[in-house]
Amino acid sequence: VRAVDAARAAGRPMIARLFATLRGLLRRRQIDSEIEEELRDHLEREIERHRQEGLSLENARRLALRDLGGLTQTRESTRDVRAIWVDAVWRDLKYGARVLRRSPRFTLTALTVLVLGIASTTAIFSVAYAVLVRPLPYADAERLVFLAEHQGSGIAWPNLDDWRHRATSFEGLAGSLADAVVVTSGPLPKRIDSLSVTVNFFGVLGADPFHGRLFDESDARPDAASTAVVSHAFSVREFGGAPAAIGQTVSFSRRPYTVIGVLPPGFRYMTPADVYLLLEPQVIANYRGMQSRANHTNLYAVGRLERGVDVTSARAEMLNIVGALALEYPDTNKGRNGVYLVPLSERVVGDMAPTLTVLAGAVALLLLIACVNLGSLLLNRSASRGAASWSRY
């Protein structure tokens, strides 16, 4: 019998059992009816077989029931196909809901303990995962490194320019300078975060535009019109969407810029920025005295290592380059014979890794304490009900 054989089958795959369980729950009445009909048919055929052997109707029925194992026992065994434990769990849940509804104070206390424990644990572990586990949102992020001058100070533009021309360990080396601009094209001036970058910045990161295009060499020419790349959030806030932002003219600090590209939603490098401008025109205009090798602004570099080159090799080459520049320009570079070069992921995480690790462990302990407290509440409630029951006798 198919239903009986299925019920007695051992070692079924877990997925097959799960599907059988769901099918049994959804088609409970139909399956019960089919089982009853099949058992009845099987029983009648067994009785007929024994009758043909010369037995009486009563003896034939008794032997058929014995061979079948009893109608009641067979019905019970077939319920394994529908996973009777699911029914038991469902009954327990309904009973638990009724008990909790009768004790609102206990229910509120238990829920408060659970919510506080689970919410705090989820929040901290989400942050820890985003910072410590999830990779950076760039192509081949393990090849990206962060560079600065001695002890992590900002880089003088002429030094960065020499680094880019002399270093061979990098597929590309780009600079970025965190800044702020004032939007003067609207009804009221407003200050927004910006990032001034070299023309190859997005190429080094491996970023693609969400709409429009990113900077290229034509934008860095001295006679080129001023262009800008904006964040997706800025395009939505100011223009109603990325497509509408392309070609728009926006005045930053009273200078008009044409929006040529919109970055993907959520794109971010080190610090948040709504607007990305080119560094090369600022250098040509000697903005903040950037042409001076003695002027160290908050300019930093990001590099993409050549395939097969590790951080140690790249750092060794950069130390040689920095040492050579110190000899060539003793007036400005003497004493600056060091370089800060670390994987970009390490720079992004920084000193947060130990703190987040300890914090994640602390909230895990908090969840454990919440579970212990809840268990204590349940035990106390059970003991109180038991004492109340004994007091009746």
C-alpha cells in the first residue's frame, strides 16, 4: 500500500520529508479520506484472498487485520507522512498563547526581556558585520591600499605627483581631498560635503556610474568646463532623480558646474560626500597653495596594487621613493622619509575592530543573560502554580 509504505519508509531525505509535511498539512482531509479508502480496499482484498483458501468470513477478517497490523495502528503510522510533530508544536503554541493571554503582567515582562536582548544583539551584530565582515563595495577590494605621508599626515601635491610617476607597484594611484562647498544656485545657500579627486580616482576604485559618466582626461584640461559628479541622494534631493540631474548646472561657491554623472546609491569612500570635483583644476589654480611641496593639506591617496604585488613589496618601493625625494628636496622633505601604506579595509575599520569585537561579545552575553532571566521567570511561575495546586489538597 502506497500510504503504508511511505509511512514506514526510513532514511528519507529531509527535504522530501519537509514537502510531505507541508502537503499533509494543506491536504489533511483529502489525505485522510484517501488513506481510509485505500486501507478499506486492501483489507477487502486480503479477506477475499483468505476466503479463497477456505476460511470463514470471521477468520479471514481476523487474519487480514493481523497481516495489516490493525486498522488503528496503521492509521497512526501513516500520520508520520504529515509530521505529527508539527501538529503537536501547533497545539503547544496555541496553549502557550492562551496561558500568556491569561497572565498579561508575566507576558509583558517576558516580552520586554526578549525584545531588549534580541534588539540590542541584532543592532550591534549588524554594525559589526558591516564593518568587520562584509567586504568593501569596490571591485577587487583586496588590492586597494591607503597611502599617506610619514605617520599618516596629508600628502603635498608635488610629492603625490612624483609618487604616481615613479611607483611601479600600482595599477593606479589616485588622490582625494575631503572638503565642503556652498551651493549658491538655490534660493538659499547651503553647505554640503564634497570630495575633490584626481581624474583617475573612480577608475582606481573600480566604480561605475549609476547614470551619465565619470571624470575622464578631457575634464582635467585647463580650458575644460567645470564638471561635477554627484551622489545618488543629491540627485534625488535636488533634481528628483538621477536622469534629471545629468546636464544640470549647479553653482558651488558661486562657480557653475555641469553635472556629468550620478554615482550608485550608497556609494561612499571614507567620508560621506554629495559632490565630487576634480583636483587637477584646483592644482592649476594653486588652490590652498597646493603647488608648494611644503604645503601638506588633507590630501590622501588610494592605490590599486598590480596583480601579484603585495602590501609589503609596495611599501618597500614607496619607502625608496620617499627616501629619494628627501635627498632631492631637503628643504621640504628632510625628515619625511616614511610612508603610511595599509590595506584600505584596515584604514576604514581603523581602531574600531577591537571595540566592535568586545561590544559584540558584550551584547551576546546580554542576550544570554536575558534568556537566563526569562528561564528564571518561567521556573518561578511553574513553581508558583505547582505550590498553588498542592495547597488545594
